Amino acid sequence: MSESLNGRLRTGNGNQPPTEFPHTLPGTRTEVVTFDNSDQMVHSLGSHDEALRYIEEQFQDVNFHVRGNELSMTGPSTVIPRVMRLLEEVRGLVAKGTVVTPDILQQLVSLLRAQSVQNPADVLTHNILSSRGKTIRPKTLNQKNYVDAIDDNTVIFGIGPAGTGKTYLAMAKAVQALQTKEVSRIILTRPAVEAGERLGFLPGTLSDKIDPYLRPLYDALHDMMDPESIPRLMAAGTIEVAPLAYMRGRTLNDAFIILDEAQNTTPEQMKMFLTRLGFGSKMVVTGDVTQIDLPSGSTSGLRIVREILKGIDDVNFSILEATDVVRHRLVADIVSAYSTWDDAHNSQVAHTQYKPGAQNKRGERQ
């Protein structure tokens, strides 16, 4: 077997197993990883064995034992190779300077479960942007595919629940494109209330009225750029943050344009936005079709756009799921729980509304 973790990998199959496991049962397997030094071991297993404890939680039928610079493991023959693969990927991350934490391991385990992923460490080290000591990168396979789609297409739709990085990754790609001079400006937009018609009833200046709706976009910008440069770039028109209503009648050339919260657009607004596309520009549309705030009875432009644009070249739809949530670990569970409840509730409502042989108010059979 090849070397792993820059250390020597010894197998218990066909050889005398380590003294820690003198009685290897049929169907079990023992492996030992020897690290070159204690620093390498700490970086791989985490401070205070934090990463190792997470691995133990994920593989509860495997016994781990640490002695000196050796990590021994014994468990089912079908499981041990998966643990070894995980440790090999950890080695790849450590070699690239990534700090291994339980969150990183959680993402790594999820990537390994996706059969199409051959090198999960490559996904987790695909850096988009580094700013103020922080590196922005995709953390799941779907996020990596989404980032690749932004590179390869002109119009991209990122659809998924809250916390999946739809807008954040799109904005990181926009800042990257501006820094590399692929575009000359960034335009960030959101629908404000119901197309903006009711803003006039709110107190304050126009800026006071629209800022709360656009604040999440400002916050993301501050994560990615020098905060002192943002007002200057906005004053020069290099960065524009504005309500969707302000896009009407314009042609947006040489720009990276992001429409956020697109589930709150009407079909007419979605068409208006998409037809603003000019030469040398790229558009990313993000939204969550489970969080529509339009008035009851209104159709979301994001719900129907996929059917309308299907088959058109250079248009991509990237779907992100609850497993791609990269906020607190509970967020993914909360999103999944709500999705399950919604499915059950909608099914129950549909069953209640449809009663064979039921009569309407006139006494006619439906």
C-alpha cells in the first residue's frame, strides 16, 4: 500500500498485528499509521485530538489507539479502508496548509460519500479569494460545481436553502473577476419589498429606506475587500448596490451582476433583469424557492425560469441542498426538518382538498 500522511503505512493483513491488538477477529482488519513527528500528528489529528474524536464518532465500530507517533485502528474489513482514505485526504489538506477541524472533517466525510469525487482535498483547497487573512473556498461538492459553473457560463442560477453559500460564493467570484480585470464593475441587486412601490411610505431618505434590504450584500463585501476602499469604489461606480427596480431600462456591459433573493421577483421582473445582460458581462441569480415573500397568489419568477430557459446554451442551473449548508451544524438539520415538514404538510393539504365525489356549493359534483 502506498505511503500515507507522509508516514509509513503498515497493514495487519498477513502480518503479525501490533501488540495493542493481539487478537484480530475474523472479518476485522488492523492498520497502523506512523507519523514522521509529533507536529505532523497534531496537525492531522487536531489540537487535543479534536479531529480524532470526530473520526471516532463517525466510525464507532473502529477501535483507535495512539502511542507515540503511531495511530493504530482495528475494525471491520469493509470499514477500515474508508478510514484510511479519510486519513489520506486529511494528509492532503495538511500538506496544503489547511487547519483540520471537525467542520473540515464533516465536509470531507460528505465529499467522500459522493461517488464522483476522486480528490476531496482538491475541493476543500480550491481557493477563490484571500482577503484580510481569510480564504474563501467551496466546502462541498455542489459548491465546487457551482463555482465551476460560474467560470464556464454567462448566466448562472444558484438555487438552494439558506446557508449554502449561493450569494457569498457568487460575490467572491465577482470580486475575483474585478481584481483580475475580467470585468470593470460589480453590480449587486435585490428586490426591495414589492418591487419597491411601497418604499415611499417609509420614513427617511431613499438610502435609509433601501439600505436594510441591501445590508447583507454590504456585509459580504466587507468580508472580501478592504472596507476603506468600498466607499471609494462605490462613489466611482465600480461597485453598485441597488434595488432591482433601478435596473430597468439599462444595458449592463462589462459587469459581474448578481441578483440575490430572486425568489421574490415576479416573472416580469425576472425577464426584465435577464434582458439587462450586455457584452462582456456575467450574471448570477441566487434564491431559495422555499422562502418566497411575495403576496399570496403571486408567482415567483425563480420558480418558472428553469422551465422557460431549459435547453439554452450558456445558461446553467446549479442546485444546492441541505447537505451543502456551511453555517452552524444545526442549520442543515433545521433546513432538512422544515423540508420534511413542508412535504408532509403539502401532501396532507392536497389529500384534504381532493375528495372524490365531493360536491361544491351548488350541489354539483366536482
